[in-house]
Amino acid sequence: MEKQVEKVVSEYFEEYGIQDMMDYGSTEDALYGSAGDISEVYADILVRLGYQVIAHSAEDGYGDGKYEVSIVIEGRQHPVVISYVKAWHTADEVARDIQDVIEEIEEDK
């Protein structure tokens, strides 16, 4: 599964011309048009991997360029929370984050 995650993330980054997550921010930032919603990237990738994402959001984290991403997956009682998302994350870091999310989802099954 890890290789599949890396491939999907790599393809996503290539498709959208993403080098790192610097053009993305919190859900609130996205509402005001100052950046894209960083949680949407994670949600889109999870959908491409076959998960049913019901909702997603990102809040400012514990410093500039740091975010806490919440993703609600169908069939889970609680959202998956990634509290260490950073604007400078590249495809490799995002793939690791996604892999951690998948492991948490699979543990609940």
C-alpha cells in the first residue's frame, strides 16, 4: 500500500504542478481567497485511494505555516486528525502523512 500511496501522491502533485504546500493554508484562508485549503489536498488524495471522505478542514496550528488537518471518513465515528502538516511539505512528507492516516483508518476496522 505504501508504494501505491507514493504513486498517487506523486501523480497528484504532478497533475496540479505542486512543489510543496506553500500555496495552501487553513480552510479559513481558502474562504478568503488567500490560499488553497490544505485539507482538500489530503482529502482528494484519500478519495483517489478509494476512501469516502465526508468532510475535511484545516486550522492554523502551533506556528506559521503549520496546520491541523481533520478528515471525516465514512464509517468512522471520529475524524482522523493530522496535527503536524506544514506548508513546506513535499510529496514525500504528504505521502507519509497519508500512509499514517490509512494505518489509523485500517486499525479501526
